[in-house]
Amino acid sequence: MSRTQLVLSNRLAHVALALTATSGLTLLACDAPSSGDGAKAQPAATADAGDAAEDPGAPAAETAPAEVAPLQPIAPEGEHPFSILDMLEADRVSSPALSPEGDRLAYMVRETDMAANGSRRSLWLLELDGAAAKGEPILVDDHPKGSSQPTWSPDGAFLYFVSGRSGSSQVWRVAMDGAAAGTPQQVTQLPVGVSNLKLSPDGATLAVSAELFPECEDLKCTAERLAARAADPTTGVAYDRMFVRHWDTWKDHRRSMLLAVDATPGAQTGRILTKGLDADVPSKPFGGSEDFTFTPDGEAIVFAARDAAGGGGEPWSTNFDLFRAPIDASEAPTKLTTNPAWDAQPQFSPDGKQLAWLAMERPGYEADRFRLIVQDWDGSSVSGEPKAVTQEWDRSISGFTFTAAGDRVFATAQHLGHKPLFAIDLASGAATPRVAEGTVAALQVGADKLVWSSHDLSRPAELFAGALDDPGKDGALTHLNDALMKQAKVGEAEQFQFEGANGDTVYGWIVKPVDFDPTKRYPIAFLIHGGPQGSFGNKFHYRWNPQTYAGAGYAAVMIDFHGSTGYGQAFTDSIGKDWGGKPLEDLQKGLSHVVERYAWVDGERACALGASYGGFMINWIAGNWHDRFSCLVNHDGVFDQRSMYYSTEELWFPEWEQGGPEYANRAGYARFNPVDHVEKWQTPMLVIHGSQDFRVPVEQGLGAFTALQRRGIESRFLHYPNENHWVLQPANSKQWHDEVLAWLAAHLDAPSK
């Protein structure tokens, strides 16, 4: 059966329409920052726009073919246990954009294209009747080079988006006559590519970001310098300060800078708004449009930035402030805040009289609590004293949006293994759950309705809608994966709690094997999250998905040890300078609790797996809990704390976690250093690492593998030369899972399904 036949027979017209024409292709599948595998994103990137959809919304790759064949099915037909093929088959919905009238919803859909080893993006529209879908989804755009970041004009007449179809990422728009879409029209024709689109309140001005050389006075200068560099046979790049490389990219001395561009088709020039700041706006590598906004009068932009100010301290600073810059670029940006810690996500109240944003309190600590701050706005600057609305609420806000009345915001925050949606009263600071379970993100707030994405351990994300204050009428707007999940059998997920280190209550999850039989005993896949300030919560993950283990016949067990997020800031803070202490005790007690509580779990057959901090913990377990597991899997894990400090990029992180620079506190880095315990290693280990991982460089994985080999311990090294801290390309993702599951099966004698 072809992909088209499969869709037409099993899915709604939503996806059937997608296959009547080609969809946008992206050569590399990209997931948004997520704490499950331990990649610590910059805190500003926790905004819902990013982590809702597991999709950063970047423009499609410019090298996509002009025409793309219909997608072929990935997952097997008929009822079957969930596997990596189902995870790849799942369509990913993102970037919902509610029209100004609230009667239409635009959104993106991303599908995996195994033949191209990438993905395709298409733009869709739903008409709404109140909070319910009216009719079938309508395909707006499926150009082979894709589209992203749908944004409505204030009058609802146009839908703007970013696309690479002209040869570089530019802003396009399509006229919208109700649900009928016209022909896409190119708006910007700039000499450089753009991203991170926002539209002014009057619809006359676009705000976008572009990669520019700070010395250049105009956009053409950057384009000319890039062309000259491409023609130059020399390849050396000299650096006088850090960053030299960041996340997965070597720096080329360009900065991400905000531009104001007239929203007129054919616009060829843009005004550089952030010139004069030694900063990336939005921040790299994960910052987005959530970190800037137009002022209510549309005459300026307020944005968050970390100004290095020529001091070179960017890699060890988390001091983001808010700035204001006029859209005519007549003045240099002026600073609005003086908080020495992180300020992010500025938004104005509907009446334009207040500016709200998220703020941390402790400089240098990326996992500090984000509080909601509100301050009066006098038209050109903040006035009066800022009010910390959620000072007494012990949760860290991920993202927020004002209601039309302006007396409340709706916000998401991790809470006890979930990421609910809360309504926060601005007067009292009281937070009331609106959607209590699962993982909520991608929030849109209309005059009388909410739209959000939601996913959990048993299902991929779909879009939902409901009245502002009536959960009883909530319902799904999209059904992208209904047919897939009807055939792919998943394991039942259950949350548990136990007494961990210091007598504290610690939470965890267990996912039963597919086709569970209580009379049998099942081996354990013991998954350890990264961050370390993260959580293996109630979410559908596209890299560390416990259902891929449940589908292979394992009990997937996850512990939110001391340091995890969503259990109060003190619990999160408790891992600082104690990486191998309380967290290891929690893992030990948690596994014992599971074996004692669930008679069907075979405690003698267990393998532990982890990435990033989870990979560090695998290396730490190898020398400090060395007789418990049948095998270990270490993905991008820290092996030597000392060398890690001198080769990673964001130094604020180890300096906070270990107590200062390595040269000033060598004892702190030695306290929990896996390399110092290699003589006790004995457990077979699979080591996985990507060469484009600059967060935990590949030498950490090579070091662990060298130690294993030299000691004669059964080991295997899986190297990805073209992957970063995450494995993102679909073919590599499948290979990763095949290798990991084969390693577990070889050491746990688990039947293959």
C-alpha cells in the first residue's frame, strides 16, 4: 500500500490533502530543546513556541528538491507494538496561530521523509465554531521548500510565513478570504536570509532576525562579505575571545540581529535595530521570537539580550536584560532592566499599560526559577516598581500569554511530572490549574477560547481548544495521529512515589511492556534523564521515548531524582555540587522500590541508559554502583569533569554546578569525576557520541570507550560524525534505536518483537 493509499484509507482528510501535492522538505529533522536527554537549552528557549512541538520552526533547508514524491509509509500496517518506526511515522503539529477574530487557526504539520532522510512541512488552516473545528482542515501551503512561523495580519486578511522557496529564507504572505487562500506572494527580498517573524500592531512593519556582521552598516555588506569569504581559498578563522563554537556551530563572527522591514511586497531593505549591542538577538542557539515584541504603539521593539559589551564574558554570564529600540533605528537600544540575572519573554498587556516578562534572581544559574514580573509602561519606558506576581508560587514558568481582559495570564509550568496549563491572577498571584495533566504548550489565547497543544506518554501532540474557564468542553482540533496510534499498541504508564535521599518524596514513572501479562516477569530499561535540571515527565518524546522500550518487551522505569524540575525550586537546586550524591541515592532507592512494588518486574535483568547528565550518571554508576546492571548505555555523557570544563562552551553551567572555574576549585570538579573510578568499572557499556556535540564534546565519549577497552570490558562505540548533542536525522535515529535495543537484548535475553 502506498503512503497516499494508507492516508486515504486510515486518516482524516487533513493528511489526505497533504498528499495531493508535495509538502515542504527539510533535510535535517530538528527537535526542540527538551530536558529528557539532558541537553540544557538556554532558559529563554523554554517558551512554549519551541518546546510545544518538538520543532524550532526554522525555515526549510534551501537545498530541497523542486518536486517531492509522495511519502511512503514507515510503520508496519496492522496492529503491532509501538516501535521507532511509529515514532518516526507520527506527524508533528506546531506553531498554532489564532486569527484576530478567533474564527480561524493556522498551524504547521511536519512529516518524516525517510527517503530524503529529513522531513516535510506544510501549512494548514482550520475554521472554528467557538472552540470546535468547523469542517475539515484546509491545506494553505505545501511548497517543497516548506514554510514556518505562520503569523496573521491584524485585520486577518493575510497570513505571513517564512519560506526558503526563493533561494533564501524570506517572508511571504498569502491573502486569506475566509478559509480560501490565495497565491503566496513574496514580501521581503533581502540580500540575507531571515527568521523569527513578528508583525507590528498596525500591520505595517515586520520584525525579523538575520545573521549579520556587526561592523556592516547595511545588509548588502554582509552578503558581500559572505560571498568574498566563499571565494577565498584560505579557511582559517581567528578568535580573540569566546564563544569559539556554540552547541553545534563554529562561530563566524556574525551576530543574530533584529531588523525592521516594511510589510510591503518586494521590500529590499531593512533597518538594523540592535546595532551597537554586542549580543545575539534572539539568543543562540535556541532563542526565538518569544524574546522580542512590538510596543503597543508599534513604534519600537522591546527585546531580551545579553550584552557582552566587549568584555568577552558571554560564556560565563546569564545576564539577559530587556532593551527598547525604535523601529526607525534612529537611536541605539536603551536598557530597561537592571536585574543581574536572566530576563526573558517580554509581553505587553492588552491595554498597553503594563510590560510583563519572566525573570530569574540568581546570576549564572540557568535552572533558576522564572517568575512573572509586571511593571507599568508609560509609552516609552517602564515606570514605577516591578511586581513579582508569582514570587510566592514555587514553580518556574515556561511561557505565558495575557487574556483579552488583561487581569490574568495563562501560563505553563512543570508540576509533579506533568506540564499543566495554569491561570494566574495578576492581582493575587494565585495559580489555578486549567489543564492539569500531560504536557501543554504552544498556547494561543483568544477573547473567548484557548488553543494549545498537548501530548503525554501514550500519544503524540495534537491541538486542543476550549473555553477560557470551562474544561468540560475541551476537545481535540486535530487528529493527525489517531489512525497511527490505533494500530501501534503502547504500554500503560503509571506514576509512583517513594522516599528518596534526605527522606524527601521522589516521583517516578513506569511504562508497562506492550501486551502486558501480569504472570510474566519483564526486564527493565532504566532511563536516566539529563539536564540535570530536567524531568522524564508525562510527555511524548521524539528521542527518549519510553514506549520504544515498552514495545520491545521492557518495563521502562524513570526516576525524577533530586535536581529534577517541577517539584519546587529547592528540590531543583539540591543537585548543585552534588552530582553523584543524592541523585544516585534516589536512583538506587527508586529501582529498589519498583522491584519491591511491581512483582512482574525482574530486578535481576536491568540495563541503565542515559544522555548528557544521564550519560554522566551512567559513567558514575559504572564506578560507584558497578554490580547492579547487566549493561549500560552512555549517550554524550561526561567522562572527565576537568577536561569537560576546558572544552565545553557555556561555562556558566559547570561554574554553577561545580562551584566556580576548574582552576579555582579543583576539589569541586574532582568530587564526582567518573574518570577517577575507572578501576572499578566492570559492566558492559555501549557508548554513543556525535562529533558535532560541542556541549559535551566527543572526546568525553572517546575517553569512556578507551577506558572500557583498555580494561578489557565488553564495549561498543557508536559514532555520529554529523550529529550534535541529539541524534536528529531519521535514518540515524532508527539506527540509534536498533543499536540500543540490540545491546539490551544481548544482555537481558529479551525476546525480540
